Amino acid sequence: FLVEFVEKHGPFDGVIAHSQGAAMSGILAAKKLFPFKFAILISGFPSRALIHQDLMRKNEIKGVSSFHIIGLKDDVIPPEKTREYADAFETSEIWTHSGGHMPEESWPIQELKDFLSKFLATRNKL
């Protein structure tokens, strides 16, 4: 389904995903199945599947800048798992909030603007 959707509606510069979708995005980025350049990942985690273990090593995901949103009180995905996941990306930024699985009181609007501005500056030079 995803391959068909991207072929029909893409290409896409990036992805925004939450929880399991964020985990899937990392697998897709590591396997270079889709040509996206950035990922905004909320409460993501590394795949535990044995077939994906090599993809989730430190700095293994290259060519995709990532912005990870971590809830310090996340009782679904432990914050240390999301940090471990961020480490799999060669280029990653982390923003933490005091809430749980989703930011409840605030979103990192300025930080996301700054993150996307770096991507856009690079993209416009191409």
C-alpha cells in the first residue's frame, strides 16, 4: 500500500509520524525504500524484529535528518527507547516535553521551524 501511494502521490520530501508509524518510518529510511530527506518522529522506537537489528544501530540511518519528540512521562514508549531510536539516525535532534505519549500542553513550533528551515536551505541549493 505505501509503495503504491508514494508512486501515485509522491515524491515526498519528508514524513511526520507517531509511535508505530515513527518506527516504520525509520525502517523505510534505513532501507532507502522512499527518497525522503527528513523525518519528524513523535514517540518513535527502534524495531525489535531481529531482521531490523542491523538497521537500528547507532548512526546507521544516513541521509535523513530526524527530529524526535520525546515525552518524559511516556508510559507507552519509554523515553530511553526513543532516545536510542534517535541515535540510529546519523543526523538527529531531540525535543523533550513533560507529558506522555503525545505533547499535551505545547508543541516545539519554533524548533520545528528551525529544523525545517535547515532542510529547505539545503534543498534550495540543489
